[in-house]
Amino acid sequence: MRTRRHTWAAPAAAGGLVLAGLAPAGAAAAGNANNPRKLAQAVEVDAVWEHLEALQEIADANGGNRAAGTSGYEASAEYVEQVLQDAGYETERQYFPFTYEEVLASSLVVDGVTYESRIMSYSPNTDGPLTAGLSTPATATGCSAEEWGEVDATGTIALVSRGACTFAAKSLAAAAAGAEAVIVYNNAPEPLNGTLGSPDDGYVPTTGISGVDGQAMLAALGEDPGLQATLEIEVLVEERQTFNVLAETEAGRDDNVVMLGAHLDGAMEGPGINDNGTGSAAILEVAVQLAEVKKLNNTVRFAWWGAEEVGLVGSWHYVEDLAANDPAGLDEIATYLNFDMVGSPNYVIGVYDADQSTYEAPVDVPEGSAATEQVFTDYFDSIGQPWVDTEFSGRSDYQPFIVHGVPASGLFTGADGVKTDEEVAMFGGTAGLAYDPNYHTAEDDLDNVDGTALEIMSKAIAAATMSLATDTSEINGKRSAGKSGKPHPAKDAVDAHEVVPTVA
């Protein structure tokens, strides 16, 4: 059953620009931004953009990326901490170990033609260039022994299609068929970025290529079954330490926490400005403006996750630490809001489909998630902003929360999926092109962010945050008048031995 709709203060006019009737960019919010409309007004896209510019400068000064375990990540965290401390927050670091990966060599040559390939996370190395013939499974996706059929792939490099199963399953199935390595081609024209998910001794070296290149290789193989390929993969893998950055409001009841999160680390391939500078910058500016609010009913906690790009490591560490050491603290999280890419250049305005009205979720959806989703959709409806459902897949930092029963939702402007004609009619852009053609590449820089999408989403984050800081009763039944202050650091949400207060 659908829950009661939230009531939003609608803008004065619903014309062309979203949020018409709110103050234009650059105008200061009047007085105490103590309701959803006022906080949305206070969060200006120019300020969010300034945070993105800082993250771009950090990437430029640190080898072109902000990946976990690097100096670029450390500098990104220091920037976030300084902004938060200037706004009056106490910040904390929660340290944890993770497996660091850095590509030292990557090349793919087939019949003398060099192709762009992207090594999948947790792929083994080739131990120097590997030259072999190509093989293809009986069923293109190559997910199992049955799909390989009678094909003997011994000593070959397998060429398989994306789809129907995980990349890990494809690597394991090809290895079982005798292949020495795997090339996975996309089932869309764009390049393919993938992960094997976690280490496994059964994997063979595995890389991804675009759908266009995959079809070209298949055509060439059809003309010459003896086609030779040379693949080289060399990845440095070592254990390193990184951290999450945490902060929360002084005001609000301790036992009813609204939590916002965005991963701060980027992919090793580039600056990571859309993925996920945009989510990080948006919640940072929401935190800055929320610090000016004089009274909140519920505590609002912010997290900038580390090591998301290598398996959601930071968010999993946070939640599992709570589950093991402070289960009451985990129960006190009313809902979790996730923001992973909110400025894609070929964007949609997407809301996690917690009520499964469009997509059947491949994960269990905790009770209260649909009500959390509705906070966003009611806001968009109130201002006349079109939106679409995006699959509640658990593929970002909300996964550990929902696994432990915490309600969740979030916003998403798209990654490597392909935009449809229907979405173009709603949001503009280009059909048949990825939402973010530069996803996980060196081109994920400031030029890769759409300012309109960033503004729409940043203000939506602000409005939803204030709504839930005021009332979560539709999600968990808790009502409170709140309080104007409480001691810091906030409720021990993590192991005290692992959390280090940070002071600029």
C-alpha cells in the first residue's frame, strides 16, 4: 500500500526551469532554512560546483585520480573535513584495510589491431603478454559449462558477451572450458567497465571491451578461425588502509538518525568528478546549509565512504562494525539515503525504485524503503519535475544497509546504461548513448558534469533531508519534537578504537 504523500511547499510557478519560484543561484536563503523548500533554496548549485572544482584540482595535483589509498583520496578527505569543520561540525575518520589495485600494464591486440580494453577488478595477471587463438562459447554469454557446450577452449582466449550472469561466472566458466583468459564484450556499443566482485583462485585474466569492438572481433574470427590475440594484464595488488569521513548534526534526537552517504573515492582511471564527486559535493553543501538550521527533530548523519570502487568496502565496514559492536546504534538509523552520480552528462532524474513499481528488485527491500523513495518522488511531483524509477539493485553503498534491514533509497542520474527515446522526451539528451559515456575513464572531469542535473538533484537532496530531519514517522513510526543540541561526538556509531576525530 502506498503511504501518505508528503506535503511540499510548491514553487510560485512551474515553468521551464526546475525549482522556479525558489531563489536563483547566488541568492542567499532568507532566515532559518527550517523546512524542505527553504533548505532546497539555500543549497545553490554554484556552491556545489565550487566543491567539484576543488576535487578536480586535487585530482590534477595527485596523478589524475582520487582513488582510495592514494594521496588524491587523502587530499579529498582533508578538503571535505575542512569545509565541515568551518561549518561547525566535528568530523571523524573510520579506518579500515582494503585491497589496493593499480594497473601497471594493459593491452589487447587482435590480428595486428590494438583495441581499448579495461581490466576487471580482481583479475589475475597474464605474467607478460599472452598470445593465443580466440574461442567463443556455444551460447554467446558463456555463463556455464552448458553454455560452452562441446567447445574446447583449451589454450585460447575466450571471447564472450556481457549479460545473463556475473562477470565472475563468465571467467570461471571459461577457465573450466580450458581458456587462458577472457575478453568480455559489451552488449551495448559503449566500452565495458566491470568487476569480478571479489578474489577467487579460479579466475583467469579477464578484461572488458566495447560492444562495437566485440562485434568487429567476432566478424574477423568468422573470416579467420585461426585469428591470434595478444593480451597483457599487470596489476599491482597490495593491502592498504583507508577511511570513511563521518559527521553529524548537533541537533536532533540521538535514537532516530537520518543518514546520507556518498562515496568519496573515484576510480583509478580518472578524476572521478561525476563518479562520485557529484554525490560527495552535493551532500557536503547540504551539510553546510543544514548546520545553519537552529532546531532539528532528528539527527542527520553524513558519510563520505572510502573504497567504494573496489567493492563497497567502506560502507560494508561501517555497517558490519555497527552490527557487531553497537546493534542498538544500527537500529537507530531510521533510513539511509545514497547518492552515487547525480550529474551525468546524458542524465535522467532517477529515484531508486524501492516500491518496485517499475523494476522487480533483485534484492530484499526493507520495509520503509518505499516510504523513503516517496519523499523524493513527492518532492519532484510538487515542483513539476519529471523523474523515472531506477532499479533498486543494491549496487552501491546502500547495499550493506539494506542487507541489515535499514530502509533506503536514493538518487541516480545514470552510468553505463543507455538512454531511451522516452527518456530523451522527458529530460533531453541523446538516445542510444550512455548516461555517462565517460564512466570510469580519464574524461570523468568537470566537463563531464551536467549543471542542470546537478542543481535538480542537489536541491532534491536538501528537501528530502529536511523533510526526514523533521519527521520519519511514515518510515519507522517514530515522532519527536527533537532538541536543539546534544554533546559531540555523536552517538557511538562505530568502534571507538577505529574512529579518529580530525582537526584541521
